[in-house]
Amino acid sequence: MKRSLSILAQNHPGVLQRIAGLFGRRNFNMESITVGGSEREGLSRITITVDGDERTIEQMNRQLGKLIDVVEVECLEGRAVLARELMLVKLRPESRTRADILAIAEKFGCAAVVDAGAGSVVIQVVGEAERNDALLRLLRPYGIAGLGRTGETAIPQGD
């Protein structure tokens, strides 16, 4: 089952390497990882998406909590969470299919054309990973020339 871990950690060199190393030593795969500033000065918010059972996630929580630079670890499973991912999709449409691609992007609402040239179109998508996957399924028949995904970043909803 896919789960998200939210980690608040010191913003120092090597912290991310130690966290990623912990996953590697336990032979546990991260599906995505995002890192950025947090609401607290000097701390970064790290969101890791993993596929694992409850026992494995609990074990990773305990192990992460033992790292000296980790301030807080929270499993976001079972909580109301806002999760989004940024995706950039580059297509090289034929002139007859260009309008179809633009219509698909417009219908999705969370997608916008951010670059259009004579031979290519780049669509930016911000949304839930599942919705982004659905858009990709619609765009694949047109030939995807490039794809970049940030992975999910998440935060609990409400108070």
C-alpha cells in the first residue's frame, strides 16, 4: 500500500544522504522524495512516498526518529492530507493532433501549456499523482518526448 512519510529535519549537508541511506540499508524502496523549506527556520520538510505494509512503515518511523538530525517523523496514512505533484510533459505533436492535445490539457483544468514551439509543446500539470497518471494515459498515444515528475509533497489538512 502506498503511504507518505513527512519528516522534519535539520537543513544541513548530508542529512538527506543519511535518510536515503537508511532506506537503502533496509532494502526499502522510495517511490518518490521531495525536499524543501518548512515553516521552521533551519528545518526542511522531506516527503517520502513508499509502498509498504503497516509494520514496515512503523519500523521506518522508529529508525528515522533515531537519526540525530531528524526532528519529527509522521506517517500521513489515515489522515486528511493534501498531496500534490508537479509534472512536465513534452510532446512533439503533428500539426493535425496539436489541437487535440491542447483540448485535453484544457479539459483537465490542472494542466497548462507552458511552452509551445514549432515542433513541441510542454504541458505543466499540478495535481494528485493519480490524476496526473490519468492525464498521461490520455497523452501517451500522441507520443511523449520527455517527462519530469517531482514526486508528491504532502501536508495534513485542518488544525
